[in-house]
Amino acid sequence: MKIVKTQLLVGVAVLTIALGMSCRIDAAVVSQQELQAKMAYCKTCHGIDGRGFRGFYPIPRLAGQQVKYIENQLHAFIEHRRTNNIMFNVAHVLTPEMLTALATNFHELNPEPLGGMGGVSTNPAGEGKKIFEEGIPSANVPPCATCHGAEAKGNEDFPRLAGQLNDYIFAKLKNWSSERGQVPGNPDNSAMMEPIAHGLTDAQIRAVAAYVSNLR
């Protein structure tokens, strides 16, 4: 009986040590130095504090974005389900641990939005707010808030729109079919946006984009 008990205690001790070593190894997979270096690299394009950047073309805000959404989109770039050669080159070298660490760190940032651009009305009581909250029933466009949340902060698979560059939102919705769903047999939940994007006029897209771009 003593032998069995001793063997059991030894087994528990070995398992405890092994688990402890495993946790330390996992924690060390992405060092703070590596993570901060990669965050700085990402901010070269995505702007100070991940607020987005307006250069030759608008580069999206990542600050405050949903972790799961960032992970999903990086995988979409890697698997060519979303078209962007620059992001394919950036994403396909990331380890799963680094990918999650980056998504988590960007999610925790919350800088002031860059705001609207190009003379687009940002009146929160205007058409954009109405479309966001009520949709356009005649065009089968549901309220944006249904998936993106009342404050446009997103939810897991559904991206945060609050503070996103309005010109980036406009460009993505206008070019939805050419940039998304490159593998029809392996869609993600962004496929539901295709008919919605097609149901909006340019003026309506600009109005919604202007409204959410100034939300905090």
C-alpha cells in the first residue's frame, strides 16, 4: 500500500513539474521584445497606436479591433481567401502564437479616431446614423448595429467599425466582391456582407462610413 501511494505521489510530482515547464515554454514562445518589435513594424503602415493611416490609399485602424476578427482576417490573407499581396507577405510568416499576441495587443489599444475626411458630413444625427441603427428595409439592408453592436465596437467575428477610417470603409464595401470570398467553398461569416454591400448606394456607404468613423 505504501509503495502504491509513493508511486502515486511521484507521478503527481512529475506531472506538476511537466505542466509547469510546459507553461513556461508556452509563455516564452513570444517574448515581449519580439512582440513589441512586430507591433512597431505593423504600426509603420497602420499608424501611431494602430489608428490607421492615410497615404497613397487608406490603411485600416487596428486599435480596439476584435481579437477573433483580426485572427480570422490574417488567416484569410494567408489562405488567399482575401486579396492583398502585401498582407499575404506579412501574415504568412507569423507563428500562431505571434498572430494571437498581435491581435490581443491591438485590441487593447483605444486611441482617438482620426475622424472624417474629404468634406464628408459627420453629423451623427444624419443618414449614416439612421442606416446604422435602422437599416434600409426597402433594399433588404439590415441595421449595421445588429452585428456590429450599438456602439459599433464589434463582437468576436464581427469587426469593430467605431473609429475606422471612413475612406477605408468606403473602399472595402465598394470592392467587396473582388477582395473577399476568393475560395467560395471555404467562406467565413463576412460572406453575409456581400449582398448588403451591393444593396447600398455610394452616398449611403459614405454616410454610414462618416458616422462610424467618429465613434470612440
